[in-house]
Amino acid sequence: MKLPPLFFLLLAVTASPIRAEEPIQATVAFPGLTFSQPLGIEPFPGSSSRLIIIEKVGKIQLLDGVGTDKVMKKEILDITKPRDGKFEQGGECGLLGVALHPNCAKNGQVFIYYSLKIDGKLYQRVSRFTFKDVADPVIDPASEQPIINQIDPAANHNGGDLHFGPDGYLYISCGDGGAGGDAFNNSGYITKGFFSAVYRIDVDKKSGNLAPNLFPAVVRDAQGQAFYAIPSDNPFIGAKSVRGHDITDPASIRSEAWAIGLRNPWRFSFDPKDGRLFAGDVGQNLFEEIDILVAGGDYGWNVVEGNHEYQKNDASGKKTAPKLADLSGTNFIAPIHEYDRRFGNSVTGGVVYRGKNLPSYEGVYIFADFSGRVYALRDQGGKWSATEVVKDLAIAGFGHDPSNGDVLFASLGGQVKRIVRK
């Protein structure tokens, strides 16, 4: 995700494609409630009236009474004073993702992705917390147990989304390490750190799953045991090579990897009906893309950007327009949709609509670009087509209303909004 100033966003809204057949609009979802740089919306498992709002500044808000006219907001965690290090919220850093365990009503577990500096060095961290009391939810800050602590060479391209999948495993998105053009050469590798991929881990350490390989970012207890396991069917376990890079030592593999070759998968989501994983992968200079991620998939960064060849020495295409990529002879998976700078400059990602109030949008992927456009992406006989449907500013994350399935989105400007029929 890129964070241009508001005046740039206003200038960036240009002519758009033809609008959808059924006009829709964005309205304030919870009148009277405002937030501090909200960037994520997460369900509260087992509840149709509770919702989690993630604030980039380091706070988690619980909304109670969703679906009624008396929605109450309650701060349930302030993460800005970690036990070690200093919370970092500048640029693309901050509190980036929250996922409640599907069985949190019993185990009280919450998983959080955030940025911090330790001894002046930047880290991206995934930690497990627990609720003091799930019935009256407040997360205990003293319960933090870091599980992944990845040193980060630059402050941008952090990914930071995390969700439990339909299989009960935790999926985590990580960017390529930052700077530009994959400056740290992380994409296409599964023997480096937690970069340029979506990872899949078992936080319950189920029988038959594997211990993660030794790596500095994997936090371990006093007995040397990690706080998670590797699902035994993760796709890169035992890989002999990736993109022509021979792997001679199986213990060097980041066996957490599930889908690779991503630049900055800022927001991803599972289709509530069929479990497909949709991701918005932020482009470099020319193309944004939407992917359906699959186990073992390689999405080509930094060889390709969207459907086009990535020109390392001419990333902006000022000298030569990039050619369409020829994926034959590669294992790369093409995006289902790309768009260029006429239609946006930083894809946010979105969610599949499975609600009650907009039947013509059933199964449609609704996503945004940070520049101010919301699109409806439809599968039309295997060919995906996007139509602009709404305009708004600084959209950083999507979710669903648990009471009726309405699409909600979070604007860094301070509002959570709802997409409804115009």
C-alpha cells in the first residue's frame, strides 16, 4: 500500500469505466462513530453483532450491537507500548492486521501483526495475545507472546494482513522487504525470511504437523520449541528448487510458505462461500493486480508486474512500454485482473459479496484502489471484468457486516462505510 497525500488522491480520480447496472453508494456504516486511521475490519467468531476495527495507530476497537441502532465502541487493546522495543507507525508501518482464533470463545486467542523498532532496527512481528474475558472482551497486553519477529530492511511493503482460513490455519501476508523493484532480492526465494509471500501456519500445533525449520525470525521457548507448527501439506515442504534456485538443504526452506512471488499483498480475503483466497497485490510503477492465490502458486514478482514483463532498468516504462509477459515455460500464475495508472495507483484488495441486500452482486469481488475508486470484479465465463461502482478516499481495508453480509470498508480518514443500493 502506498500512502499519498490527500490532495494527490483528489487529483488522481479520473475518468472511469462504465458504471454497474445496479447503482450502489457508500454511506457511513455506524453514524456517530469515528476511528483513528482505521485500516482493517475483522469478524468476531460466532457473533452476528460484534465486529473488530483495526486502527493503524496501534489500537483495536470492538463494536457491539452491530445490526441495531445502538452500536457501541470499546477499545480492547492499545499496543503502542510493547514490552520490548518501540511501536512504529510511520509510513506503511503500524498495527496492520488482527485475526481472532476461530475458537476464541474458549481459548481467548488473538493474533496481531504490527511494526516495532528494537535497538533502532525495524521489525515486523506476529504475536499471540489472549482475552482477559471473552464475554466482556478486553485483550490482556501482558499476555503477548511473539511467534514471528522478522527484521525488515525498509519501512514499506510490509503486507501485514492475517486471517484464519476455512481449514483453521492462520494465513499471513508479507511484502518483499520494501524500497522498490525488489531491491533486497527476496521474491522468488523460499530460503530467506518472511517476505514476498503468503504464509500458512498451525497455531494449534495439531498432531501430525511439523516443527518449523530453524530461522532467526521464528521465536522459540526455553526448550527451543516454536509456538506454531507447519501444516504437513504445505506446498513447499521438500522442494528441490524454486525458479531455478537449487535447494540442497531441506532445513533452509521457509516451510511456512503457501503462495510466493508477491510484491506487497496488502489485503487478502477468503470467499465466505467457497473458500477461494483473493488478494490485491500492489504494483511497482505501472500495473496493479488481483490474484486468486492457490497452494504452491508463484505470481511472478519481480519478473512480471501484472500481466506484463517487469523492466528492472526502466520500471516506469519511460523508454519502452513493457510487453505482455509470455508465461509459457514458467510456473507463474497470471492475475485474474490487472489495471494501469488510468484507473488507480495502489490496489487495496477487497471481499466477495455474499450478503442479503444486493442480490445482483452475489459472488462479485468488490475491491478498491487507494486513489479513491471502488470496483466490482465479475467472473464472466472465465473472463474477469471490473466496473467502477463507488468513489471514496483512502480505502485501506474491507470486511463484512456480520448481521447481514453488507460490504464494509475502512477509510484512513476516520470512517467505516457501508456499500448499499443507491
